[in-house]
Amino acid sequence: MSIIRDGCIITLLSVLLFWGLQPHAACAEAPRVLLLHSYHPGYQWTDDITEAITSAFDQAERVDLRIEYLDTKRYATAEHFTELKHSLSLKYRYTRFAAIICVDNHALTFL
């Protein structure tokens, strides 16, 4: 990962942590953040971004980070996206996120 991308990710996370998540500090539960990846774990690009984001959130007092992988390097059909939508809708139907971070085009389109 380049230094510029690292700087952008750290800047984004700083904004989320200090502006977006601080109002939740007084709540009993840690704010939930969803990290939505286009690709799969083990893919270098995905792993580098996950490492940068998790290390930034490790510095926060309390953040409940959830990570989902769309695996679109292997499966990018309309049927796959339909199944993902159904599955994630069921999984997170009672979950409210303080922020959603999507990584790459497929995750943004899906979102």
C-alpha cells in the first residue's frame, strides 16, 4: 500500500473516530462499524487495508468492528449479489451501525 493511501485511510478513520463515533462514547454499547470488502481475505490488497483499519480502531477505546467479504474476485454475478443481500439483511437486521466503510467498487455498488 502506498503512503498516500495509508494517509487517506488514517485520515478517514480519524474523522470517523473523533466526529462520528464520539457521541456514542456515553452509551453502554460500543459503536458498531461495518467494514465491507469487495474481495476476500488472503488477497493482499484486502489484507493490507484490513490491517490499517483494525490498527487504527485498536487505538480507539471501544469500537465493535464487523468485517464482511463480498468475494467478488471469485463471484461477481447478479445471483451472488442477491444472495449476499439476503444473507446480510438477515444477519444484521437488528444491528445499527455508527459507520460503514466500504472498500473498492463492488462494495460501494453493493452498498
